[in-house]
Amino acid sequence: MRKIWQRFRNWRIASKMFAGYIVLVMLPMIGFGWMFYNQFYTDIFNDYSESKQHLLEQAANSLEVSLAQAESIYNLFQYNPEVVHYISGHYTSEADQVFNYLKSIRPVYNFAYSGNSSIESVQLYIHNEQVLPVASEVHYYRELADSQLAGELKALAMNQGMWRTSSSGTNQLPDMTYYKKLYDSTYSLELGLLEVRVKPEITNDFFHSVTSRTDRNIALYKDGRVLYRNMDMELSDGQWTAIMERVEREPGFYYWKEPRLFINSAPIDGLPFRILLIHGVDEAFSNIKSKTIGLAAALALLLALLSLVYYIIVSMLTKRIIKLAKHMRKVDQDNLTEYAGRVDADEVGLLTLSYNSMIRKIDDLLNRVHRAELMKKEADYQVLQAQIKPHFLYNTLESIRMLAELNDDEEVVEAIYTFGRLLRYSLSSGENDTPLEEELENIKHYLQVHKIRMEDKLSYAFHIELERLTVRCPRFILQPLVENCIAHGLGKTRKGGSIDVRVWKEDDRIRITIADNGAGMPPERLKLIREVLAKRAGKEQLQTSGSGMGLYNVSERIKAYFGEDSVFELDSGQGEGTCFTLIFRAGGDAGVKSYDR
């Protein structure tokens, strides 16, 4: 593998760019195109199957409506008192029977036929043999010769109808007949049976609504057995059996791989069979497949042509770049010669002109930088000369303090003394860290200065539970927190408040808390500062009137000094105050020490 990589590194830049084009552009594009083609083809398969399934279910619903109309004929007979009286033997004489049949029963038959053109015949089978039979309309129940039908009818419950199908062969449409028992007006006595036979055209109309082709590829099946099929393709008995088993397990639509078929199935409510619609994949997508193959070939040819053109153009460009690069490798501080090759009016030519201009100016730029450095040093020296010496400030403050003592003004004396200690800590030069004891003394002086200004509105307490405070920490790591408590906590309330500073050791970690009982922070501001401290948001979002940049700097300085396992936590409640917590590893013995003002 190393040898192959070494050989690749030694290729010319044009070859590398062409190889990169093959690996990073062409091959991924071909792979993506293949995946897109498969996904596109799968989506078409699904859309086609779903559309056929939707069409089949709509046609099935339409057929159910037609069958429901046929079933509604039962109401014309069962809820007609004249029909019930007639078949129950209410009329004893033949003349009365004939008269009432022609008067009341025959119109019901005529209405049934005229109201539904899909009805082939309507017949009554009655138990009372005292009633005169009528050819093709009224028969005796015992004339039902089909023993299997009689058994099915016997098990039929009250107000339950039954559709029954029969067929003389799989190439003949099955006959569909509806049966339902008739009862007297109190439903206590079974009077007979209504038989409604529909025309085969109702099935043809259903098939025509699914597909207008004559070779429809439609089948009706029941209990794994084909009742009817109209197919233009040959399927073996084994394939039919496998298809029936799959349909029983997964009703709806699916794709059959061998042979490649779309199969849709749907039940008909009330009928004892399901509808099966079969389409060949190649036949359904022959046009799409041929167009896809042609488009893929055209794209492949175009891609090859573009790749060749790309290689030629890249070679023309890289040759000039290579020559310029060779010249640039020879240039150093002692050899600043200009490039003397061909310069055209394009980007490479502009690069060459810019390079030559850079070579001409580089000496001048180096001299300017050198002079700028000298001038900067001179300016820094002058600034240092103009600075006020810290000891001059200290002596001046000491003189003012002594003058205040002579005048017995103890408050001014204490203020100047505290301010001097604070100023000495701020202006003292040296290392960037300091003992924790000096940092605590600094914030104590800071609080004393503010107490002079705020008087009784400010109180503070120190609880130092460490015997030794020699552990070192960054300078000014606590003062920004105390300043935040005064400016944003106590300064926003008229009544003032208190600040508590606590230092203690827990296990091998030192904990410092600085808490106030001031105004606190709004929840949205607290959430923003926490996200910035956790680096889930940018620190530039803190640049507002209530800036939290000081808190961010404290957090970063703690982690930089004590390590990433150090912790800076912030808790606040609006109207309840704010608490800052610093946790870091350090040695030391625990004790108890307290300062209160």
C-alpha cells in the first residue's frame, strides 16, 4: 500500500487532478446515479402498485354498493304485510290467493326488477304448501335440491343474509345468489326464503371499472381455490398455489419476483371470495426501461467526453503552474530573481505578474518592517518614560493619610489606607498568580471601599475554613465576582444587601462561594451565561448592557490555571440573589476562620 501511495505522490499534478476527478467526482456520481435509479424504480413500483390497489378497492366498493342494492330487495318482501299474509297462508281459497297475489305480490316483483337492472331473478321458497306456487316466482322450500345449500341455509341466523357463488369452470364468471330467511310479523315463525340472483354483467361492469382491456388478468379465488380467471399469461399450478398462499398471508399488494408480477387483491364485503389483479412488470414498465437505458448510455458517453476535455484543460493549466513553482523553489533571501517565463492575460498570468511584483517589493517591505520595529521600540520607551511611578502614588496617598490623621478624620484615614492597599495590589508587578490569602485580602479591601460609599446598605462576611491559605491562584480571580454582586445584584435594589464569602476544603478540592441576596438574574440571562460558559454558545452574545464577559474570563482563567477538571458554577434566582462557586484541586489543612463586617 505504501508503494502505491508513493507512486501516486510522484505523479504529475495533471494526473493527480484527473485521478481525483475520477475518484471524487465521477465514481461517486455513477454510484449515486445507480442508487437514485434503484430508488426511483422502487418508488415507481410502489406508486404503480398503490394506484392499482386504490383503483381495485374503489371498484370493490362500487360492487359492494351494487350488491347492497340487491340485498335491499329483501325489505320489499319482509316488511310488506300483504306478502307476509300471503306466504303465511292467511288466504285460504285459491281465488283469494290469486287475487291478492296479482293485486299485492306481483307489483312487488315488478318494482324489484324495475328498480335494479342487475337483478336476474327473484324467487320465494315457502314452507306453507297450502299456498299456491307461481312459476319462476313462488316455490316450495322442499324444491331446494342442493343439500349443501340447505345445510348452509339451516345454519343461517335471523336477519343474516348469505351470498353464494357457483361456477361451471374457471373460465366462466361465477353466478352470485343472495339468500335470506323470511319471518312473520312477530319474527317467531320462519315462513320461507328469499333468493335474489344477480346478472353476470354486474361482475363484468366491475372488471371494466378496474381495467378496460379484454385480457384483464383478473382472478377470483376462495379458500386458496381459483373460481374464475381471465389471463393472458401462463402460470403453473405451483405458482398459483404460492400466489394464493402469499395473498392469504399478506392481503393488499406486493411484488412477485418469478415471474415478475404486480399482484393486487381486495375483498368484497359479503362475498365469499377475493379479487386478484395481476400485471406483468416488464409490460407495465417497458417504455420506462428502454428510455432509462438510452438516457444512461447518453449520460455515460457525455461523462466520458467531458472527462477528456477536463483532462486536456487541466494539463494546459498545470504545466504553467509547475514551471512557476520550480522557479519559486529557487527563490530565497539571497536570490530574489523575477520569473521570466511566458505571461498570458489569464489568472495564471496575473499570478505571475503578482509574484514578480512581490519579488521587486520584498526588500523594501523587509526594510519597512525593520524600521517599524525600531519605531515601535522607541514609542514603547517613551510611554514607559511618561508613566507615573507606583511608589510616587503610594507616597502621595501616605501623605494625604497622615494629614487626615493630624485632623483626626478617622474615616478618611481608613478610606485612604484601604484604597492604598487596593492600589498597591493592582499596580504591583511580578508574577501573574498570588497566594489565595492575598487575593482574599484584596477583595476585602475592595468591599471596604464600597462600604464607605454604600454605608449600611452593604454588609459582608468572610468564612474561611482553611488554616493555611498559601495555595496560589490567578490574580484578580475573585474581584470580578464581587464587583458583579455589587453592580448587578445589590446595586439594583434600594435596600442594599449582603455578600457572603466562604472558603472551605472538601476532600482534595478547595471550594469558594461568593453569594449576594440582591436582584438576581432573569432566567433567560442565566441560561445564556451558562451556555456560554459551557461553550454551547458564542461569547459574543454576552456583549450587552448586562455584560457577562467578566464571568467568562474568570471561567477561562480558572480552567487554564487549575486544569479542565476545575469548575465554575453560577446559580441565581430573580429576586433571590446570585451565587458563584469555584472548585479546584489544591493541598492544605482545614481549619476555621471568620471575618464579619
